[in-house]
Amino acid sequence: MDSEVRAQKIYRVTLAGMVVNILLCTFKFVAGFVGRSGAMVADAVHSASDLATDLVVLLFVRISSKPKDRNHKWGHGKYETFATLIIGVALGVVGVQILLTSAQSIAAVVRGEVLPRPGGLALIAAAVSILVKEVLYRYTVAVGKQVDSPSVIANSWHHRSDALSSIGTLVGIGAAYFLGPKWRIADPIAAIVVAALILKVAIDLSRTAINEMLERSLPESVEAEILSEISSVEGVCDPHNLRTRRLGPSIAVEVHIRVDGCMSVTHSHDITREIERRLKARYGRDTSVAIHVEPLK
């Protein structure tokens, strides 16, 4: 996919998310205060965190789409990986905040305090949030996979985490609204479960980004595919010393191959060009390929 087209798709889906987050966040804050629901106010704060990650994606994708230059001979793809790490950390912070707030509410109930009964508007806001954020998640993750953008996929999980948070909020508000004071502790308990799910996603995203930044190799199955593709080129023998890594949305491949020692330089060069063509066709036009040619012994 052309880098300019890819960037436009990322901008479009991220801007759509920003508009939805602004409207939804405003609605949640109003519903939280009018409906006397601390859980909904917290959920609104969670939605507000999505706006920050949307801005991060827009900033870093613009940088990562820049072409190679004198100081970045491998391109700027790692900026997108860095954006993924920031989103993962942001998710982790939100998860911890929800966890601590919920624990404080449970402690208050244990001390004999009665949590306030939320209003119906807060219940409606929670239901609307679940529907809207789940739709936004599915749209964003589909675009992220289409353009092969780790940061967009990471951002989609932030939308999903907001939907999960709203499920906990809906359960808690519903129990407090319909079942009476004794059931109002269901709100912070459900929120703790949601916080655990959010933290798991945050850890997974952060681990992936850190592995890429530390030059972790591609999965063994992908490396096996690469070696198979290279071996299928006529004249290539014993591809070895394969090294791979991710460069944001693209990958880098370095490999040694053996060819007939009597082969002309022109012929061996044609073989390396064919290997490069096949790998770019399979893994993307921005795939970086370096091939070292050795004579057969």
C-alpha cells in the first residue's frame, strides 16, 4: 500500500475516533454529574484518555511516514512502535487508576458507608458508551490490520477497553439503581474486573512494542516462510545467517545465500534482485532486504 494512502487511512480513522471521543466524553461527564454517579464520571475520565492517545497516533504516524534521510537510513518506522508503547503505558495508567478508585469504594462500603444511588441518565450513558465504543473498536482494528499499523491496532484496543469499562459501569449502576443500597458495591467490584482486563491489554501492547524496539526477531514461522521463499528462487543454495526485525509497519531481512562459484556477477545480481522482488511482493514494498552472496564450496 502506498505510504501516502496508508497515512490518509490512519488519519481518517483516528480523526473519526477523536470526534466520537469528544462527544461521548462530554455526554458521560454530564450524565455522571446530573445522574450523581461517580462511576460514570470515572468512565468519562477514561474516555478522555482516548483523546490523548488519538493525538499520539496522529503525531507519530506523520513522523513514521517520512522517507529515509541522512540521520534515519532505516526510515522512521520505529516512531510508530514508540507510539504503541505510549498507548500501552497510558492504558496501564488508566487501569491502575480504576483499580485504586474501585478499591477505595469497596473499603468505604466495608466501613459502613452507603454509596449514592445513581440516576437513570447515567445508566443510559453507560449503555450508549458500550455500543458506540464497540463499533469504533471494530472499525479501527479493521483499518489497523488493513494498513498494518501497530499503533492504530493498539489505539483500537483503547476503544475496546473503554467499552469494557462501560460494561462494568453499566453492571454497577444497574445493580445500584434497581437492587438497592446493599448491591451498590457491585459497581466497584465490576470495575476491578474491568481494570484487570485493561491491564492485561496494556501489558501485551507494551511487551510487543518493547520487543520491537529491542530488535527482537520475527516469529519462527515467518522466518521459515522467508527462507522457503528465498530457496524457491532458481540458483539459490543454502540460505543461512537469516536476521529479521520489525521497522514499525515494515520489516527488515538480512540473509546469506550460496550460488555457483562460476556464476557471473551479473547473474548473481539478478538472483538477489529476484529474491528482493519476491520478499517485497509478499511482505510489503517497504521491506528492507540485504543479501550477502557466497560461492558454493
